[in-house]
Amino acid sequence: MSDDSSKALSAARPTIRDVARLAKVSIGTVSAVINNSERPVATDTRDHVLRCIAELNFEPNNAARSLKHQRISSIGFIVPDLGNAFFADVAEGIQGVLDHVDCLLVLCMTWSDTQREEYYAQVLRTQRLNGVIYLSGTGLPSPSLISLAQKGAVVFVDECLPGIDVPFISSQNLIGARTLAQYVLGRGHRRLAIVGGPRGLWTSEQRQAGFREAFAGATIVPDSVPVFRGDYTEASGRRAADEVIALPAHQRPTAVLCANDLMAIGFIRRCRERDIAVPQQISVTGFDDIPEARLINPELTTVRQPGNAMGRAAANLLLQRIGALPDAPGQSDFPTELCIRHSVAPGPEA
């Protein structure tokens, strides 16, 4: 990102939280002053808050104020697709919060295409939305997204983008991936492979870093573990399986760590079609714990991240930033959980 863009971002318009911090009062007190609510505010405090508003050149968000009066408003959600059950879970969490404030959710699916991400960011930038929740499928900041972040409230969920300083709701991807790889290693596997996610995505890089930390801890040179590049789709998992199966038997990994469940499911289904038994011949793991992870045979060993809770936190944080809620959510970085099922068998060194 250029220096000019970085400076512009740092000069983003002040929020109600900034006013409260300067005035050394609660966000609720600032909101009461702005909205002339019936909540009693001492005259001196009111005057002090108004001076801080003027000092910061803070402009109350009229759309946020209409939210407090239960008028229809709208929030944009930019997401790669809803075919990935984890993304759908995030969307349900967002909708669950907005239902309580009579707010419309505007859904924009980009199919992980940079041009579509730019298009939707541009469209939403020109609309009278209260704010935008953004889940990138490319990891690339677009010019319109940068402008959108400058103009108003934006919250990232699941994926963050370099050079754009906005709040981010995440889960502990690195820790989850490291714990999963340690489990596989503990089962006696040393000939390993990774089916990684798209280059440039924060989740993909975090999960791969977690795998590598576990390898290093087991005295395996991380760079010696082959990586087959996927794109978080089932089809890319199937392609990776074809590549692995094509290896000579003595080079074929005994365990494959997939960076998400959809790729792991595609990998398992392709192995079945090629008469490769999972987990007897190749153990397979995923990440996300989508519902299908428990339906496939064998049930998938994976890492659970709480998509619904992350979506709810993103929506609450966005509403707080536009002044519709007095307090931010208490959690922004959610723990992950190892889910041990039946897709990992004992390895040769067990």
C-alpha cells in the first residue's frame, strides 16, 4: 500500500468510542448526549462531551441513530460464497444479531474473485449502509475497500487484509493447526504432506505456520514436507489427491493435513474412487468442523472454529462502532478445538 493510502487510513473519521475516550465518560453517556435521550446527564458533563465532539470534529452517524429507534437500516456482508458451510455459519451469526435491531443484511458473494470484491466494495461505498462486514476470499485490499474503510465502519471477520487498520474478529488458526499436527505426529506419522489454502489469505498462512511449528517441534524440517496448493474448495482437494496418489508408493505420505474441511472431503472422496483406503493407507485431516465433516465416511478429524459466534461478534462490534450499541463484544479472538474422529489411523512409527 502507498504511503498516501496509509496516511488516509490513519485519518479515518473519529468514532463515538474516540469521543468517550477523550471525554473520559462511557459510550452510553456520549450516545445520550448525541440523541438527547431521557437518560439524565449532568449539564457540565453534557457541555464537556459537546466540546470533545467539536474538538474531534465527530459527526454522529444518522443511520446508527435510526437503528436505536428501531428504523430499518442495512449492513453489508461481503463473503466469498455460502457453499462453504463455515461462511454460512458466520452469516447466520450476523443475521441473528441484526434481527434484534430490525436491520437488513445485504449479502454480496464474490466467489473469491478480485474484480467482484472490488465491484461490491465500490457499490457498497456509494450506498447508504450503516457499515460493512468483510470476509475476503483473495487476501487483496482493493482501492474501493480502502475508501470504504475511510468513509465509515468496516469490520473484518475470519480474514484480515494487510495495510488496512480496521477491527478484526478471528479464531486461533495457528494454535489449532499446530495442535492438530501434533496429534497426527503423536499417532506415529512422519511422512506427511499439506494441502494448503490460497496464497495470501491470513487463515491459510496461519494454518500452514501452525503445521510447520509442530513439524519443527518433532525435529522434522518443515521445508521437507511437500505442500499441494488448494483453494479451499472440494475440487482442489480432489486434485491434490490425484497428485498424492501419483507418487511412488515409498514416497506417498501416510498422513495429509488439509487446510480446510472441504478440501479434506474432496481428498477422501477421490481416494475412495481410486481404491485408496482412508485412513488405513492415508490418514486425512481438515479444519473448520463443518457439518459434513461428521457425515463423511470416515468421520473427519478436524479443528472446530465457532463461525456463528464469530459472526455475532462481528455484527455486535460493527453496531457498537456506529453507535447503535453501547459496548463492544467481549471477545474478538476465539479459541479453536481439536475434534478427534476416525480419519487418522496409527502411523508406521506408532
